[in-house]
Amino acid sequence: MPLYASVCRACKNEFEALVRGTAAPTCPACQSEDLERLPSSFGMSSLDHTKELVKAERKKRAPVHRAQQQEEFQHTLREHLHDEEE
């Protein structure tokens, strides 16, 4: 029974599933069978695996990071405008 890491194309959920025989795994979140198998960490060097993990984490955090940058920019802009008024 191999353990496969997959990402659901429908809801973007990442998960691992035990695959028994010829049974096709389904997404535990939305039950979709439209899955993409992720590269196995056994087939990569540890450096490649680390790079993939960092890339996935950055992609996951990007919207929050952009929002924080925008908030910091707006705060700095307001401070600058306030200083000019005085």
C-alpha cells in the first residue's frame, strides 16, 4: 500500500493518501478525483525536497505577505503626509 502525496485540482487541498490496489484516491475535503500526484520526497535529494517545501510555503503565504506589505506602505504614507502638514 503506497502512500501518495497529492493536491486536489478542484479545491487545492494537499494531502497524503494510502492507495490500495487499483482504487483511485479522492480528496478528503471535496471528494474530487481530479488529483495531481506530488513528487515523492524519496525520489528527490534532501536539497530538492527542501526547495519544494519552501516554494510551497511561500506560495501559501504570498497573499498574506502582500497584504502586510500594503498595510505597512499605507501606514508609512499616512505618517509622511502627517509630518508634511505640521
